[in-house]
Amino acid sequence: MIDFHNKVVWITGASSGIGEASAYRFAQAGATLILTARQADKLVQVADRCTSLGAAATKVLPGDLALLDQLESLAVQAWECYGRIDVFYNNAGISQRGTAVETDLSVIRRVMDLDYYAPVILTKAILPRMIAQGGGHLAVTTSIAGRFGFPMRCAYSSAKHALYGFFETIQAENHKDNIHVTIVCPGRVQTNISLHALESDGREHGQMDAGQAGGITPEKAANKIVRAIYHRRHEVLVGGKELLMVHIKRFFPTLCATLSRNIKAT
């Protein structure tokens, strides 16, 4: 049985999708929760349900992770909610639709800010405190697009690749400090991420991609993610048959490159 009683869990991107579903699963396991996203009203609704599901306590901490200069302060506020954080799940992010040739540099920077720099800034603020308290667990949502080049995702894929480098380095450097890392690698999950993805000119994509709609449910994803964090797994692949590409990339990189050219990116 998964048990997070007496554990404080901070989740970003907690108002919808994988973050929301993970909050409910942690709540069922008795965790004390800190929930962060931009939409304060939606966070309150999520918090109320977490309480009804069995969370020991729940606090709402709204924040816009695109405002990089405010993130260190946000991390301090999160820590001060309960005086500790045992599990920090960096889940918030945004996707992108557009070729490398077409995508405006400003869009690439926006995606990198939210998907890479924001988790890095927050983690750098939390990590020394975790070490001082005797240890902790860091989790981060990447993507299968972070394991190989993915058409129409030049910025998104770049940010997710970078997350692997950063968090695997933390794992290597801080294992001695009782710091554990779980890298969450989703394939297709039924979330709103494609709706809010940025087009090459910065406009919202505004539609659910067919691949996304056919993915696994956020609830199924959350069950697998929370179980992986509980068992301190280094990486967890979440999705369906599309995850096969991760293994193809590992053992047959040339074949992966060939297959990736034919991926339906919408």
C-alpha cells in the first residue's frame, strides 16, 4: 500500500491534467499537500477534493511560473507552508507546435523559460533546504519528446531533453545527501496540453490533438507516477504503445531517426 502520511508534497501545475490527478492520488495516500498553478479558483476546487479524499492538510499557493524573477520567492513561500518539503514534483509546463524553421525565437524562449528554467530555479531554491533537512525526493515531468527529436516540437523537445541533463546530474551529485530523483516521461495522456500549446507565432494551438485524445487518462498516469515516486524509481514511462520509441532510440538509434520522420505530430 502506498503511504505518504507525514510527507509534505509540493506539486506545480496542479490545477489540471497530470498534476491534478497526481494531487488526488497523493491525497488518497495521506500526504500533506501544497498546490501551485496560475488559477487560484481552480486550485481551491482541487484542494477541497484532496481534503475529501484523505489529504492530511492542503494549502493553495498560486503562482505564474513564467515569471522567473519571482520563483525563488515562491519556493520560499512553499517551504514555509509547513517548514519542510519531502517530495517536490515539478510538473507545470507548456507545449509547442511548429517547425524549427517557422517557430519564432520568442516562442522558443517562452517554452524554455517555463519548461526548463522554471523547474531549475525552483529546484535550486528547494534542494539546499532538502539537503539540510536530511533528504528528500525530486520529481519532474519530461516527455518522450525529451528522449528523441520530435517533429513540430523544436522548443518543447529541447526543454525536455535539458531536464534530463539537469535532474540526472542532481541524482549523481546528491545521492550521497539522501536526495532521490524520479524523471516522469509521459507519452500520450488525455490532458489539455495541446489546447494551450504555442503555435510558431505564439498563438494558442486551441485544439485537442488526435494523439492526445487517444492517450491514457490522467488518473492512470497519476497512479503510475505516484507509485514510482513511492518506490524511488529513477525513471517512469507513462503512456501506451508510443513508449516503444524510447526503447527503439536506446537500442536502434538509426531506426528511431527514420521512424521519427513519419510521426503524426498532431
